[in-house]
Amino acid sequence: MARVEKIDKWLDSAEKAVNKKSKGKDGAVPAPGKRSRGKKKESFSGFVPANELVQRVQLLLKESPDSPGFFGKKKLKVKERKRKLFRRKNYPDLTALRVDLNKLSANGKADVLNRQKVRSDIKNYPEVPDLHVINAIYTYQDIPRQDKNAFVSQLSQSKLNEAQLAQLRKAIDEIVMAFHSGGLNVFNINWFVKIYLDYLNTYKGRLTYEYTALDGRNDKQLVTLAKTIKNKQAAIISLLTVKDKLGGLSRLSRRLNGTTYLSVAFDTIEIKKAVTAVQNGEPMKTIASDRIAGKTLFVLITILFLMARIPILKDLVESILSEMPDEDKGIQLRKRMVHTIMLTTEFEMALAGDDKEKARVAGDNLYGYCIATINNYTKSSVLKEQYEIDPYLKAIWVIKSSDGLHSQGKYKEMLAQGYKMIETLSGDQNYLKEPHRETIVDIAKKYLYQLDSIMDYHGWLGQNESQSWQNRE
């Protein structure tokens, strides 16, 4: 890994030289932005002109990982791709390379010969998506890091972060390209999430640096940009909560260790066979070598639940969902649950970014989708599965999170619907097995208290309702 102490010392010495030459006889430093001309060299302070700041911030905002537009017009496919999505290519040394990557994950060191082999073989096997993922991981390993015990100035840290962001972006681009070309498996998605979280943290650091440069400036355009950066920071922090959802993928990875589920991608034919077998009541049917239908579908859906929380993967998720037949109600609801997660992520980002209009639109989209799911799939039936419960929980969550986004009349209507949904979850229609049913009932009670609190705050509770609310535990 590259070290930055020498860079930092060089920058510090350069800054001292500039300050020394910039001082007049009385020791004063010229006003920010003004240059002092000496006989030998021209020096200037750290003040950045407004137009330069604007350009710099606008370029940084384009690197925000909050939508599929992150990739722009890049072609997210490997070379010589002639067949459909999820094609598998044979390459003899993938197992050995993955073993080396596991060592890299454990101690941060990788075999140099393997690294050289990948970069050589990828020229001869450009159509093998897994090779691109492995190459991206080695790119990630080459990113310069700061020594934890070394002091680094703000300017030096900024330059380091800038270099890190470029390398992280390069690795993400290559992995997602591989995903779109048939390289999606549990092993690869684990590495992708690690790199993605690093990108989010580094990007957040770059935003902080630029915000510091803008803070205190009186220019109207710069004040607006500062607010934009602050809101963007909040949205990125919201995206970082995906790390709280990694438990399911970690448990899945441990359970799948040593099986083809971990390292072999799912092709289109296998997905369709798995869905058909499950629809026909044959979840234990073998559909590919040692892989059975029910387990294949479970692994794929678990991956999709995580990917749905990552906005830059939205197009990929929708592409995979389109490959899954949905004649069966259970499959339809699982697919809709994935879409619900994507809409939830958009709403959370809008709320975090303090964009009221954007939050209102995103919340309406999510709420409308949940209501459509309930009306078309579960309204008149008992609820036996978690994916049948999910649209009720998400709809109530949207309602309690939308306080202040709508007119009084509309919000009262939403609250009334929320109470009815809570009643459904707490009543006989909830037919989940214990202890899952009890868990859902407890969640419904908490939502009931929250909706009552909102009603009470606005003075919308009647006398009888108010007394009932005050007596609740």
C-alpha cells in the first residue's frame, strides 16, 4: 500500500515556503485570493476563487452514488458478450484465485504472481466476468491508505481521498460491468459491498472537505452549493445504513461455504427452472448439478434484497427480476418486496436530504405501490408469509414518516388507512406461525402508539380516542 507521509511533509514544507514569501515587512499576509509578486516566484494563499469552487463541487456531485445515473453512458458489459444475461464461462484457475482473495481479506496481502496472472489472463479471457471482479479487487487492494498513526494535514488528506475515490470508482465500474455480464454470485457481491461502503465513506469525506471550503463564503451561488453538499452528505449517510443489513448475507455466505451456490453465478435458464419448480410445488427438485430449486431461489432473493438497497444497482436488479416468471402469487409478492425496498431507499434518501418535495413524491410512490400490492394480492386473504405482511408494515411506516409532507386532509386519510392496516396485522387475518406472529403484533402496537402520537400532536384525537391513547402501555 502506498504511504502518504512523504507527500504530507512535502506539502507542509511548500505551504511554509509560500507563507514565508507572502509576508511583508510587518509580517502580514496578503488578502485571500491576492497574489504577491516577488523577484523569483509567484506565490498565493489557499483562497479558492468562487468559479473554481463551483466547478470543483459540481464535478464531485456527479460522482454521487445515489442512482443508476452514476455510470452515465458507460457500456456495462464485458467484451465479446454474445449471449443473454448470466452466461457462465469456464476458466480453470478461478478457485485458486478466490483462495488468494480470501487471504487478502484476512491479512490484506495478496500473491503478486496471482495478481500478474489475472492482469495477463484478462486480455485472453475478456468475456469471463469473474476475472473482471478479481481484477477489480486487486485494483481495490492497490488504493493508497493513510497510516493510522501518522498525522496528515487537511490538504494532504484531501489529495489522498481524491486518489482513493478515483481508484474505488474504477473498481466499482468493473465489478458492476461483470455483474451485468453474468458474474453475479455471493462471493462477488460480498466483495462489491466492501468496496461500495469504502466508496461511500470516502465520498462523504470529499463532501466534508468541499463544504469546509464553502462555509462562511457570502456568494449566493456558493451558499446554495453548501446547502446542496450538506443535504447530499445526509443522503450518503442514509445509504451507509446498508451495512446494518449485511447480517443476512454473512450468514448465507457461511452456510454456502464449499458449495457452488457461493461462487457460481445463476444463469437465466437456471432461474426460470427454479421458479417453475417452486411454483409446481417441487422446491427440492435438482435443477443444475448440486443445486436445488428452493435453495437457488432463496439465495437469489436474499442477494436481491441487499442489492435493492444500493441505488446504483437498480437497473441490474430490475433486469434480474424480469428473468423470473411470476405466474405464482408467492413469486410475485417476493418480486414486489424487492421493488418495495428500492422505493423505500429512495424515500429514505429524500427524507435525509431534507428535500420536502422529493420526499413527498418518493413517499407517494412507495405508499401507492404498497396499497396496490395489498389490494391486488392480500386484501381478502389470510396472511401466512412474511412477504404478505411486508406491504402493510411498509405502508404504515410511510404514513408515520410522512408527517408534514401533505395537506391536512390527505394526511388524515392516510392515518385512517394506517389504523385499519394495524388492525389487520393485530387481528385474525395475521396467520403467521409463532413466534413470528407475536413479533408482528408487537410491531403493530408500536406503530399504533406512533400514529396516536402524531394525531395527538396535531390535535386530531377525539375525547374518547385521547383517553384510550393515554391508557395504553
